[in-house]
Amino acid sequence: MLDGSYIHDECSEKGISKLRKKLIKEEIAEVFQRWANNIEQCLPAPLESNEYDEGQNGIDESISENVEIIKERARTMDMDSLLKAPFVDEILSAYWPQGLNLYQVAEIDCVDCFGNNFPHTWSYSTFVDDQDEEVVPAIEAQSFVKAIEEAFQPITIGHIFAREVVHLHNDKDFNLVVVRIQLFTTSSTQKTTPLVPLRPIYLIFPKSSPHVIHTSPGNDLNVRSALQALRTILAPLGGQLSLSHKENVSTRDLIPLCKSLGTSRSASAHGQWTTYAFNLADKSPLDHGLGYDSQKRKSGLSSRQRLANVRFTGNQHQSPTTATCPPLTQFSSTISEPLTSNFSPSIKLDLEGTDVFQGMYHLTVQGVVDGALLPDWLTGSQNKF
């Protein structure tokens, strides 16, 4: 496996481009601070030369001074008036003029993967034992990296990175271990850079959860090899571990998947609501055999589509567009209604996606949602939401 300090020109260029164009200012500040706190992997240049003169602690004093400068500049970034790209260019040219190494590129990707425009498709699998019972694996970032490196070591070249994520911006309801696997293939046609990077593989482990969120495998043998390696690496001593892959789940939105599969759902549901936290009463809308009478799903597509058009636009011949139903990526609603004199439950519904109401419309057309029973505030029609 390649060391994290290795600089691959193509990977470095992609990392710098993401840092300049995709990450928001708060993320850039966080990345620079982490690099400054980990100079073993992200060693900055000395103040005035590229010659390292080790001091008593084995680190050039000018490098130590630069580390403090980077920390201070990241901490005091003016989020309102600062121009992002020039600031990034200034920091990189001053402290990492030779480019970003594999460790730094992995740091950037592990921040970028939670963004809305990350070009990746996600799926998830569940760990089960030989009795088909769900199992929560024990994951420690650095020891897991060593184990997965050993699994890939004999057959491929690459770099593996892992870090814990406990919050994203203002959302502290996360507790994840994110693993990024960057594999390379060799090329005889490229003399200057014989290593050609493949698409990175991601494994995301919500803490205290039996699930692993990962790159959707499709026909990618490397992804399937990584998932196969998990069975051996995480198997309990003397026991067996299997992965049950959810073939019918595939999404580009990572954060909703992390929220629904992580511990936050069970941590927020106590008492009589525990049933709902563990999917004992409700099923995934992507599973077969759902909800209402299956005969309704057999009705013709045209009739379902006409009903959906009426519910979402008021016209049976017109489907919703961005003009009639503006796209929303998030929607929240709180339902509070007393059932008895002593019991008045309050339920909060959060929907997230690239276009929430278009998603509800398509579920209605496909027969997953009963268009006749769908409440007005879930159709987005006439601003009733």
C-alpha cells in the first residue's frame, strides 16, 4: 500500500479543485486545522526554504511556526467577505507548494462526500450472524485501516484512509467512521505517472449500528471485494459474519441515509415509540408488499398518474414542474393531535432529498403511496405546505 505522504499529480489536482470550488468556507477551515494538527501526515514547507533542519523535537522550528500560522488563519477566517479560491491558493502555495498528498486528498473527499453534488451512488448492507440475527460490529478507525490494507495488500496498489465524524456543520447528530479506499491500476502507456487512480470506494459505519453504508457495488469487482473482506475482518472470534445487501436501495443523498441507519433514530425514540425506531411497525417504502391494499397497486398507471396530477397540480392532464411545484430539498412538519385526555402525541416528519415533492409525486404514480389518502400538505400543491 502507498504511504499517505505520496503525492499523485492527478489526485492532487482533483483535491485542490474540490477545495477551491466545492467545499464551503467552514469546511475549508476545518480541513486546514486538521492538517495543521497532523503534521506527520501533512508536513508543511519551512518558512523560507525546502531544507529541513530538525530541532530538539525532530521538527524544523520554522515548520512549527508555520503550523501555528495555519491554525490561526483557519480559526480567524472571515466567512462573510473572504474570497474562497484566492485564500485556498495562497495557503497551498505558501505551505504545500508541491501539491497535496494522498492523505490530504482523502481528507477532502471525506468532507465532500456529504455534499449535495457528490457524484456517487450509495447503498447499504446489514451485518448478520449465522442465525440471521443483526450484529453490531466493533469498528476502530486505525486498526480497521491496517486490517483492510492486509486484505488488499497482495493484489493491488492503493491508499486507505479512515476518520471519525461526530458532527457536520451545525448538525451534531452524527457518530460515524468513514473509510475511503483509493486503488490504482498500472498503465504502460503513461511513462510519467504509471499509476492510474480508480474510483474511490467508501465504507461508512454508523456507530452502534448493524449497517454499513457503502459505494453502490453494481458490477464493480473492487467494491464487492471490499464488502467480502468485511466478512472476515469483522467476524467475531470463532463465529461467522455475513452481509445482507439491500439491492432495492440506491440513492445519491448520503446524509438522510446516515440519519435513518445511525443511532440517532433509536436514541430519539423511547417507551411506546421504540417499535417505530427499529422498523418493527413500519416498512421501507422501497420494500414490496406495502401498506395499503395490494389490489390498488394493480390499477392502471394512467389512472394513478391522473390522480397524482390532480393531487399535485389540480389538473389531471398536467404533471408537476418546477414552475408549478418549486423543488425543495428539505421539508419538516409537526403533527400534534390529542387522542385522549391524557395522551397527546406529537410527531415530527422530516423529508430530505434532491426534490421532496417530486419524489412524493413519483411514489404516487408508481403506486407506492396511495394518492387518495395522501394529505394535501405532502403534495406541495397551492402552497398548502
